[in-house]
Amino acid sequence: MMRWLRPRSRPLHAQSRGVTLLEIMISMAVMGMISIMLYGAFTSLSNAKKGEAIKMDRARQGRAALLRMTREFSSAYLSAHQPADRSLIVRNTAFIASNSGGFARVDFTSFAHRRTQAEVPESDQAEVGYFVIASPDHPDRHDLVRREQTPIDIDPNKGGIVNVLVEDIEGFEVRYLDPQSGLWVDLWDSTNAATQGARLPLEAHITLKLGHVPPGNESVFTTKVMLPISQPLAFGRVQ
């Protein structure tokens, strides 16, 4: 009678062969490559998100600046109310615009002051100025600043608090429509009787150009605003 012989089982150490050092090194290399690729992808997404945020913030600065200037230019005014004795004059209203080095400057009186506290005895009248200065952090760049003086004093283009409105600009141009000549001019001085004495321009055309904006993105902002109070306020006087 024949009997089948059962094959002898392999030794235990032969059935459970360990991982070699070469396989471990290959696995670590593959994992390292995958990690580098994932890190690069996340870094690119993060940089793109930061870049878009910067672009949106720059565009927001430009639009907000023009919106504020539009509101305050449209509230510009002159007043004919002055005491007969010139030694008693304590305030002057004016609209003075100049151009220096390719950058405009304008100082004027406007109903632009906003009260930030309730029941404070403050008027909405203020001296407002827009001009360009060298950036304190980057001397080779320029910032558009806004000046506000309240209450109004005797010097319409000095004093007050100055705050940066837009950082890093390349151009700030304001032109004014003279209702008498029908021409657009770069200069205006309501205190000079020989030029535009005691009157305001009919319109102002404002152009703001931001600096260091990537190609394909909005860098020039422009608007036109009417100045409805063309003649000095003279309440109670017979014209």
C-alpha cells in the first residue's frame, strides 16, 4: 500500500522575509518626492492667494480714494461772511490748487468733517487738502495724503492732521473746468482777484495712478465731479 508523503513545511524565517534596506530607501525617496510636490502645490496656491489679496487691496484703495475725493469736492464751498473789521477775521474759506513736479495739490474748505462722537459741539466745516509726499518707508516712492483742519482757521492750506490715503502712487492729476472761459486748467486760486477770485470751478477731473501694479491689472482710476456751490455763500444778504 502506497502512502503519500506530506511535503515538509518551509522554515518560519523563510516564510516571513523582512524588508531590505534598499526597499526602505526607495520608499523614503518616493515619499520625499510626493511631499516636495505637495509642498510646492500648496506654496503656489498660497502665493497666488496673497497676490490676489494684494491686487484687490490696491484696487480698493484707489476706488475708496476717488470716492472720498468725490464726496468732499462736491461739498466744497466759499463763504462771504466776514466781519467788516479785518482785524477780527479768524477764518478764511478758499479753493487753492497747484501743480508741482507732476503731482497736483489742492486745499479747500468743505462740508466734509465727520463727527465720531455723539453730542460733540463740532461743525461739519473743515479745511481739506490732498497732496503727495515721499514715502517714509521707501524714499523712492510717493504716497497720496489727506489733510484735515477743523475748525477752519485763517490759513486755508496749512495745519491739521495728515493721514496717508493711498500708498505708492505714480501720478495724481486734478484739472478744473472754468465756467467763465469753458477751459480746463491745472491751477486755481479763489483768493486771487486777478484769476478766479471768490469762485469755484464748475467741475474737477481727478486721475490717480497706482505704482507697481502687475500688468493686466487696474492701475489708473479717474473720475469727474461737479462742484454745485459755485458762488460764495451769503445768507441774509441782498444780492
